[in-house]
Amino acid sequence: MVSRVIPVQPFDLVIFGGTGDLARRKILPALFRRFCAGQMDAQARVIGAARAEMDDAGYRAFARDAIIEFDVDAASDAAHLEPFLEQLSYVALDAAGETGWDALQDRLAGSERIRAFYFSVGPSLFGDLAMRLHTYGLSNPDCRIVVEKPFGRDLDSARALNKVLAEHFTEAQIYRIDHYLGKETVQNLMAIRFANTLFEPLWNSQYVDHIQITVAESGGVGTRGGYYDKSGAMRDMMQNHIMQLLCLTAMEPPAKYDPDSVRDEKLKVIRALEPVEPRDVVRGQYEATDRLAGYRNEVGSRDTTTESFVALKARIGNWRWAGTPFYLRTGKRLRARASEIAVVFKDAPHSIFGSDAGRHRNILTIRLQPNEGIEMGVTIKEPGPGGMRLVDVPLDMTFSEALGPQAADIPDAYERLIMDVIRGDQTLFMRGDEVEAAWAWTDPIIEAWEAPGSEPVLYATGSSGPDDALALIHRDGRRWREIKP
Ligand code: NAP
């Protein structure tokens, strides 16, 4: 199999916050990889913008360091590095003031290229940027803005942000990033469901006992403690990334694979989510160990109640899923860094092998990390003499094995998403109404936690989370899947 790279049209991409952590770790290396793959046109220009004074040579040096540090293939692609850097330049500018905007005007003047503006700055500056792009005549009807997370911290702030952006841009111009949607396996979820006849007839509460979605991290908050403590696992992971995984798993087949058909179906899932009962949600904080600081020490607050873990039971009130719970969990300092969606099918209605054969279930696992791939657990006869003993074995398709060298070329989520922005494809970006609906579902949970005396429960580093989270699923006669590296 040969991967086909279709070059995108020439573009001007302005990265506001072009000297920040995200630009350094993700955006610049992603652009470089697309350049190496031949997807970025030689006419394309990338313009970093931030307040720090720097000339073009300084920005190229910054980008060179970032690419060498964060791109695993930078060494083998060394020949591409200087030509790529030639396409980079820098403008010193204040998003919240008038300094530097004339220079950006000059830089973009007369260009016929596709124009995209990446808002890689703190969310408090999104409105300023939208307004100034308009005031300085930099936006045009075909330009796009890319908006980073977090998109609000509750329904009211998300609505306010949508309103401010809508004053200057149409919905078709706004690309709200959730980088999970750019992951190969996440898109594969749609391929598995809608390009095979095998699964869809079984994809409902008649055959599916329950679904588990786990996004587990083994690291703690580290140096991001200050940022993280203002958000927590619910806002940082559940409301966006896990919600998106839930939507793609649960949605009805869209009529077409196009942005609004897909996003309409996702929105219906979020709107069908039932309110979460207080007993169906657990929030936790990791404790200190002999060697490692606990959550409160790491964020430097002895009485913070922000959660580093959340587990909950979600129920979707529609014909397809009534009676099939979705157990969702995410947290830091857990046993391993592992993310998966597991579709646990019901027991066969009757066992012809008798009760001695034990309990066997088909489980379809979609692994996001590590070892992106798909595994189907099937029950077979244990080989050898001794009667009919049953055993569960995996039909495993690890992408790197099944697809060979092509799997090594799988683009990082940011690579794909930035190219989609240039192509004008919004399928893998969140629409404003989707984001608002997601906040409308999570807000009551977070508000309940803000009540006086409400405290997270503690859990041990390297565990599967708090005991209460185990009880949450045990109560229903089920158990969490093991978090395995
Ligand atoms: P950061 O490291 O703090 O960088 C912020 C960038 O914005 C810097 O380039 C900064 O440069 C620039 N900036 C700040 N104030 C400005 C102003 N008034 N005018 C123009 N530029 C200004 O932040 P980050 O981690 O890159 O995050 C950027 C955005 O991405 C945030 O919305 C964040 O939530 C989101 N995000 C980040 C990550 C990540 O892994 N880092 C992941 C997901 C989402 P100057 O100070 O020189 O102006």
C-alpha cells in the first residue's frame, strides 16, 4: 500500500502565540512533517506572531530548535529543514493592543493565498484577536480561524465566546480544535462502524451490555499544575475529548461523511445524554507517595478540591442506547498511560456448553494509545483433548503490524487537523452548538462539586483510581477493564 499525499493549496498561516509551548511542541513540528511529506506548497508562508521582539532569523532559530527537540524524524529529514524554515517569518504584535498590526497587514498585503489564523494564545485573547483581525481588514470571507481549547469553562462562558467570534466570523470559518478528533484511531472508529456490515446490526442495547471509555495517564500534573488546577479532569478531558469519543461511538450513521452530517449526529447524542445522578459520579485526587508529591503539593494548594480523576456512568436516552450504560473515566497518575474504547457485548442468550464452560463475552476494543489498533475478543475451544473447554482469544490488529510501513507515516493529530483547516474541511472540528451542549451536560456535575464541604476522594499513585470508582461499576455487576501499559 502506498500512502497518497495530496498537496494543499498555497496558504498563509499566522500563528498567534507562535512562540508558545503549543507552537513549539505541536504546531511547528506538525507543519514541518507535512512539508517533508510534500503536502505543504513551496509558496506557503507561516508567520509567527507574539509580543516578544524577534526578527525572522530569530524565529527560524526558535522553530529549528523546536523541530529538533520534538520531531522524532528531524534528523532523517534534515535536508528539508532549511527549505522549510525559509517559509517562516515573524511579526511582533500585541493581541490586546494596537502594536504590530500594521506590520502584519503589510506582511499579508496582496496575497491571494488561503488565509488561516491560529489562535494559540490564552482564551482571554480570542475575542481581541477576532475583533482586530476584522478592524485591520485582515479577515476575508474565505479566511479561517483555528481556536484552541479550552473553549469556555462552562456554558455561559462558551456561549459568550461563540457570540464574540460570531460577530466577526461565520460558523463555517471557525475551527474549534479537539485534537482527539485528529487521531487515526478515532477516525477509524467511524470507518469500523460505517464501512463494515459486521458491527452496525449489533451496535445497540439489544446486543451491547455496556461501553467503557478510559483515558488514563500515568504522569501527574507536573509543571502544568497552575493551569490544571483551574480546570480539572472534568473540564480538561471529560467535557471535550471523552465526550467526542462517546459521540463517535454512540451516534447514528450520518447520511454522508461531511462536516454537518457528522456533527448533527454527534449533537443528537449529547442532547440525548441524561443528567448524571450524584451517586453515578466519582472525583478523585492522587495522594503523595514516598517519592512523589501528591496532587495538592504539586499544584501548591493545601485545600484545592480540583479533581485529577473522574469516573461516571452516562446514560443515553434514545432507542439505540436505552439500558446500555457508558462508563467513562479519566485521570492522572494511574497505573499506565492507556486510552481505549471497549464495547462489551452481551452474553450469548443460551450456553449449549453448560455452566462449566464459564462466562464468555465478546469485547471490541479500540485502542487509542499505546499501540493504536483494534482488538476483537472471541471465544473458541481450547485446543487439545479433554472435552469442550472454552477460552477467550483476541483477534488483534495493531495498525503498525497490519499496515506495515504505511502505519509509520500516520500523521500526528495536529498535522491532519492543520491540513484540514487549509482544505476547508470542518468534519473533525467541533461546532459551536456541540460545545455548548457538552457544557450544558457537565455544568450541573461541576456545580454540585462547588457546594461547601464537597471533597474529592483520594487514590494511590499507580492504581486504577479511587475505590469509589470501582464501586460505581461493581454496583451494576460489572467491572472496569484493567488499565494496561
Ligand atoms: P504559552 O506557552 O503560555 O504561550 C502563549 C503564547 O501567546 C506566547 O507565544 C506568548 O508570547 C503569546 N502571547 C501572550 N499574550 C499575548 C498578547 N497579548 N499578544 C500576542 N501574543 C501573546 O501557552 P501555550 O501552552 O502555547 O497555549 C496556547 C493555547 O493553546 C492556550 O489556549 C492553551 O490552552 C492551548 N493549548 C495548549 C496546549 C499545550 O500543550 N501547551 C494543549 C492544548 C491546548 P508573548 O508573551 O511574547 O506575547
